[in-house]
Amino acid sequence: MRLSLEQLPAALQRGLAPVYLLSGEEPLLIDEAAAAVRAAARAAGYADRLVFFIDRGFAWDELRNAAQSLSLFAERRLFELRLPSGKPDKGAALIAELATRPPADVVSLIITEKLDKKALDSPWVQAIVQHGVWVPVRVVAPADLPGWLGARARAGGLDLEPAAAEIIAARVEGNLLAAKQELEKLGLLAAGGRIDAALALRSVADSARYDVFQLAEAASAGDAARALHVLQGLKSEGVEPTLILWALVRELRGLWQARERGRLHGQHRSGWNLAANPSSRALARLAGLPLPGLLLQAGEADKILKGLAPGEPWTALIGLTAALAGALQPARVSGRVA
């Protein structure tokens, strides 16, 4: 049968299949799924674990002999096959046999990369789907990463604010292992309390002398010199451009809401769309701010930061900061400083 990652724990509680196939391109999720299978196998008495690293020169008779022999150390055994290529070649028939006619004392765990269509249609994969369990592990898309972090935090008993999840996602740039480590670190820092955006930013910037909120506040207040000075400080301290853009967009959305809805001091909103409460100095400039153009420029800067448009990220951020502060007109196309 085919199962998702989310379905695997419940399936393992119901009992072990003769063979498990884990395939995909997310090392953290693959490792965690494999650990779950190993733990279930140990709990069921499969204490003898044999690991086979299958490369081009692998001797398949070694696996065949192991399957046909009795374990010297335990009644039940877990065979773990590391198959990086996803192509067992000469061993395909043997893997299919482990699925269709498994030895009574063996559970097999096969770990491989993402399988292409040809591999999915092969007899050995189809044998596993029919008689065992196949868990395809999909890449977590950048847009889904905040939700993934939120779900992981809830599973771990953590109270993660959506805006904090957005900040972590922006910092790790799709690296799930780094995301996991950031979440664990923030859980310790929060000491059982809520992980909010401010805590996430402090953790990201460590002990930086500047923070992205100072930048956004100075820019929206029209203090170009201060804003550009803070931006330079953030750059020198290694703060990620994505976090800086997040803060600037947050400020722009707060200004937009203040203009469109007459909200001078509005409610708290969560997520990437979290809007700032503009300062009185910023609100005094509101009527003259070209907000549509600034938001377009922010969108273009976002493309540059993601490598989807030509340009240099810090140049784009300088241009957006200066435009918000009133030192430049917003650039609708590239976000570069003229």
C-alpha cells in the first residue's frame, strides 16, 4: 500500500508489514520515517539490524544468503537496504521476493531517492506496493514551510506564533534540518512560553546591535539617513535579506491598512501578512507615500532575493528602503537604486 508520512505512525502501531520503501529528496523526513520503522521493529522483537549499502559493485548474494540463514543474535531481524540510485538492477528480483515471500523472521526497510516513473512501474516497486508499504516523501515547498513548522511545533507541545514560523522559514530557506534546529532552539529559549516574532528575530540576529524593526520604523518615518545606516549595520552583522524584506513589507502593509481602512492603531494580525502599527511620524507622511509603487517594488525585490529576477539583493533592499524613506521614487521594475 501507499502511505503518506502522516499515515505511517498509525500504520506502524497496527502492525509491521514485511517490507517498507521510503523514497524522496528530504533527508530529514526520510531519516525520521526510517527511525519510526526501526523503533517499531525493535518493539516487535526485531533486534538484529543488518545494513546493506547497495552500490554498483554490491554482491547481491550477500543479501540472499542473509535472507536464507538464521540470525545468530536474535530471532527476528531488520534488513536495511540503502539504495541511493533507486535502481537495484540485478537485485530487483531479490527485492521483489523479499516483498512477496519474506522470510518469517525478517522485515526489510529500503531507503532510496525519489523514484522516476520508470522505477515506479518496475516489478520490484509494484511488489512492495502490493505486499508492503511505500512512503513517498515529498519536498516541502517554501510556501508550505511555515505550516509545516506550525504542525511540528504543535506536535512537540510548542506554542509557535504564525509570524515566528514565517521568520524561521525565511531564515532557513527550505533547509528542513536547519528549520528543526531553529525550532528546538526557540523552544528552549521560550521555556514553555509562546514563541513570538520578537523572540524569533532575537534568536536569528543573535546579539546584533540593530534589528529589522528599527529599520522599518526609521524608513516609514522618513528618516533616510537613519534607515540606511541601520540597513548597513544589518548587512555587516549577517542578517538575512529575506528577514529585512519581511520587516519592510510588514511596515508597508501596516501603512496600507491605515490608509485604506482608516486604522490608526489597529488589531494584531498573524502570519506573513502581519501588519505593523505605524508610528505617528509615519502616519503624518501617509498621504504623500506612493504605497502602490512601494508594494510593487517590494514584490520585485522579493523576486530578486529568490533568484527569480536579475539584480543584487542588497541593492534592491537599499532601493526599497530609500524609496520608503522618501529619498528616492519607488522603482517599479528592478528595485535598483538609480
